[in-house]
Amino acid sequence: YIMKGWPEVVAKGGVKSVRAWHAMELQASAPCHELSGKNWYLSLLTVDKNAEGKGHGSRFLQEFLIPYVKEQGAESLSLFTNSQANRKFYQKNGFNEFDEKKFANNGNSIGSWSYIMRF
């Protein structure tokens, strides 16, 4: 986080804003953390802006992450996203939406969608 600009985020938004965002993130991830069984939770997947759209994220999921969590005995892999583009990405990669929420943050409405892939 330090290398990707979090000090700047804190400096611009302030600690109160960062705490509000973190509280929203905890609420958004709750449906994933409440799943029963051997569920693995994907907290963050990011691809460098210069590499987006080249299949790197899909290859990482399909060739490494999904096989790895299956080998470890996982029954499912879950995550949430706040991005419409990411919704399409996860659907394309075999995840199914199972929860939707709306949050208010600094006067804005933010959508949050939870996804799961069962094995």
C-alpha cells in the first residue's frame, strides 16, 4: 500500500475518510466471510494499468489461483468488487454473484457485489 500511494490518500482524504472507507470495506466483505465451509477469500487482485486487457488477470486466476486453492482443499473462492468492469471480469472467469449492497460514502452511492466460485 505504501508504494501504491496510501500515504497520499491519507494526506488528501484524512484519517477519518480512510476509516470510513475501511468500515465500508468490512461491511462489503461480510457476505464472503459469513460463508460456511472451506471458503477462501480473495481480498485484492490488481493488474498494472499498462497490462490491463491482455489476459494477465484471467490467466493468474485460471492457471494459478483457482488450481492452488482447490489443491489446498477449498470448497469455494469468494470476493467482492465495487466496479462494474470487475463484475464482468469475474463473471467471465466463472464466478457467480450472490450478494449486492449499496453504501454511502462522502455523499456518493457505491455499489458492492459479492461473487463466489464453488468447486
